[in-house]
Amino acid sequence: MNRASIILVVLVLALPLVFAALLAVGPIEDVYAFPARILPSNVEWTNFSDAMKRLPFIRFMLNSVVVACCAATGAVLTSAMAGYAFARLNWRRKKFCTLLLIAALVVPAQLLLIPQFLLFTNLGWVNTYKPLIVPAWLGGGAFNVYLFWQFFRTISRNYDDAAKLDGASHWTILTRILMPMSKPAVATVALLSFVYHWQDFQKPLIYLSDFQTYTMALGLRMYQVTGGGWMNLVMAASLIALIPVLVAFLILQKHIGAPKIFNHDVPKC
Amino acid sequence: MSIQPSSHDTRYAIRLLLPWLVGTFVLVFVPMAASTLLSFVRWDGIELSDANWIATDHYELLLGIDDKQPANDNHPQVAVPHRSITEYTLARKALWNSLVFAINAAPLNVAFALFLAVILDTPLRFIGVYRALVYLPHVLGGVATILIWSWVFNPTFGPVNTLLRFLYDLLDPMVGMLTGQGTSQWLVPGWLSSETWCKPAVIVIHAWTAGGSVFVFLASLQGVSPETRSASLLDGASTWKRFIFVTLPQLTPAILFNLVTGFAAAMQSFNYSYLLYNRDQNDGLLFAVLYIYRCAFEPPYRIGYASAVACTLFVILFSITGCLIASGRKWVHYET
């Protein structure tokens, strides 16, 4: 396929964001102009700062950054630990644990929501970030464990043996040798769980009731509810809210499957 | 060669596995059993002593087998505002909506992702940048982008209908010549606020985030064996024939994988419904997970009933997934 068709597809995919950007920099009259106008009649950069002043935007942003970073750290650490055990250790009931892992992989998350809510309520965790962060520190999801397991399998055991001769413990081998060698896996798990917790709307909706503790996803919902009349500011807020995800993506994407997925060579024919 | 489990390894493995094991039991398997049990109970989730065992009453009501209210009902039936529709009809409608959405959205996403993967599978300069750009919507999909899309589909001011009106104007003379009546009477769809058009609109929004599956396809396109490719070239196969008969069969495992995971994700989608459903207009966007959420977390908290709807949703999800995987024996081509 040629470059032109790829660029066309990318442009079509970018259209909604372009519409949002054009709306975000324009005055409110443009939003309800009929017939609709494409370019804003007047560029008002103050929309962005206005949008951030209407609601505690910075606060929502910080809350989200704290939740998503804490959760992503936990997910990477605990799923790498479990992945190491699966890939490198031989223990009794390993077959049973493998079965558990596969079973946990197919259990739909929505089925667990109500009992988890009852559990966290009884622990007194409502209106704290614990229901959002603690599950990530408990294995970080079966898929991430599986990903680390499969990635560690591709690394030669000779490295482990050499380290063992030097007296390294399993913990040292995991944190000093295997994790640094598994950058694609670490980056994938980190990005997936950061993005998941950044976008997550349902769990904050259930567990957070205090306005000041709202994450960005919930905060944007407040813009939708309270901001029907200032659509341009809603768009401006939505666009700013995309920036941290974009930054996380740009930082981590060059590591994700870098050798295999992004720069492979296809034989010419 | 398998090595005998050593007690040293076992002790160490337990330490490394502990967080995951605790998480799996406390947050996955126990809740799963609890959900099933709760669906047989009438309970508001506050005092455990208030829970009433009502066996399969919830399911009978949901399936419409038994339309009576359970005896000593301590939860008044929730009135559905502005509409003469019973609670259980609404529950069935919500399950139906999720099913219709997932059945349409999942295959469409797979087809779109396959198309994107095929055009991106070329050794161009900057191809990594294009791939990242195609993946981006998948990462950005969330509350922010749903709000943006809800504007794109705004019936009066949104760009989609503006474009449609423009096309109508273009077609006006031609249609007027053919039928004697111009396009001035043609209506533009109400999209998210219309019963008929809300699902196509949400399916388009969902298709926009297909980038995640693109990467599974790109990875398996690299696995397409060069030998079969060269052989088909020698036999004089055209590009299109080569794609259908050589490349596509080798992608079928990835297609099945994306179909199954995409279907499960679509059946469980909540955000579209929560942000776009307007209960005063129509129920076309009331998805099952939103209905479950409303029953469980809005007064009168009906934890048992919500669990029953959730279990019903997952029986449907598992049976369709099972059928998909079983049908895979017929059409999925595994390397031998």
C-alpha cells in the first residue's frame, strides 16, 4: 500500500480531534452557529485557561496522576514477580497455579464489581484511592503476569546461572537482570496499566464521592454535566486531559515491542 | 525436561506469588462465587441479616416466566420515569442492547483493524510514526474522547450532519431530475438521540479505538511465512488472491483472538452508555452494565437483583464466546 492511503487513513482518524481543537479555540457563538462553520471566527487562547479555572482542573489532574502512577508501579512490580515465579521457578502445584492464571484471564471484570464493592465498603475504603490502587498491587491482572512470564521465557537462563555463581538471590536476578532486559514487557505493562487507570471511569464513579478526590475522568464528566452551555470549554478541557496519556505514550512507545513491531523489515518482492 | 520441584524453590515461589495469589482469590474467585450466590438473594447490601433467600425468583422475573412480584417484597419496584415500561422489560432491553452492540461492534472492529494492519504492513520510511498514530486513538479512548464524539454526532451543529446536509444539497439537482422531488425533504439522522441511529453512532465511536487489535494483526502478519508468499507469486497469484488465499488463512488465529476479546470488551462497555444515554429520549443506549450499575448503586440498592442481571449477561457472553471458539475448529488455520 502506498504512503498516500496511509496518510489519508491517519487524517480521517485524526478528524474528531481536529474538530475538537477548532471548537476549543473558538468563541461560544461558533459552537451554535448554523450553518456550522469550520474555522473559528476568532481565536481565543484564553479558553484553555478559562476551562481550567471553571472546575478544580489541576486538582483532578494531580489526583489522576497519583492514582495512575501508583497503580502502574504496583502492576509492573507484582506481575513481574509472579511472572518470574512462573518462568524460572519450579514449585509444587505449579500446574494448578497455571490453571488459576488462565481461569482468571477469562473472568469478566464486570461480574466482580458488586462483591468487590461490598468488600471495599466493609474495609472502610470508600472515598479513598485504595480500591483503585490496591488491586494493581495484587498481581496487576492475570494478563500482565502472563505477559511477563512469556517474555522472561525468551531470555536465556545462562544469565541467571552466571548471576547465581556470583551469589545473586532470585530477587537480585529479577530486579537487576531480567527486568532491565525486559524493557518491552515493562513498558507495555506500564503503559497499559497507566492508561487503564487514567481512563477508568466506572471505579472512581463508584468509590469516590468527595469532589476534591475526583480523578480526571470523573472531573470531565462534571464538565459535561455542568458545562452544557460552554461546549468550547468542555472541548478545551477534554483536549488538555489527553496530554498526560499522550506523554506516557510517547515516553513508553519506543520501547514497546520496539525491535519486532515498530521497525521490522519486510522482504521486498 | 522437567526438574523436580525443590523445597527451596517452593518457598521462594510462594513469596513472589503472594500478591498475585491474594489478588486472584480475594478479588477474582471469591467475588465470582459471591456474585452467583447474591443473585439468589434479595438484599440491599447493608445488613447481612436483611438478606432473603429467594432462589431463582430474579431469573424467573428476568426471563418473564413468572411476572408476579416476589412475596414480602421489601424493595418497591422502581418506577421508570416518563415511560410505561416495566422494570423487567427494561432489563431485557438492556441485555439486548449490549448484545446487539457487541455483535455488530466486535466484527466491525476486527475488520477495520485488519484493514489498518494490512495497509501498515509495508517497509516505508516513518512507518513507525504512522503505526503510533493509528494506535493513538486506542490509548486516548476514554471520557474525553467520548465527549468529543458526542459533539461530532450532534444532530444540529455536529460536523457529521453538516457534511450530510452538504451532500444532500449536492445531490439535490440530480435527485430532483430523477424523481421530480429534490432532497429538501430528506431528514438528517438524530444519531445519539434517535432510537434507530444511536447504535450505529456508538459502533462508529467504538471502531475509532480499533488500534489495539491492529498490533496483534501486525505481529501475526510478520509470522506469515515468506515461502508461501513466494510460491503464490511464482504461481502468478494476483495481490488480492494472494491476500485471500495465502495471507488471510494464516491470520485466522489472530482474527479469532481479536474477535473473542473484542466481543467480551464490547459486552462489558459502560462509558458509552453512562455518558451518552439519555433516559428521557429513548432506551437504545441503555447497556446492560449501566443497568446493573443503576440497580446496584442507586437507591433502592438492589444488590441481589443486579447480580442476577450480571450473571445473565455473563451466561450470554460465555455461551457466545464458547460458540465462537468451537466454530474456530472449522475456520481457524493452525500451523501444523
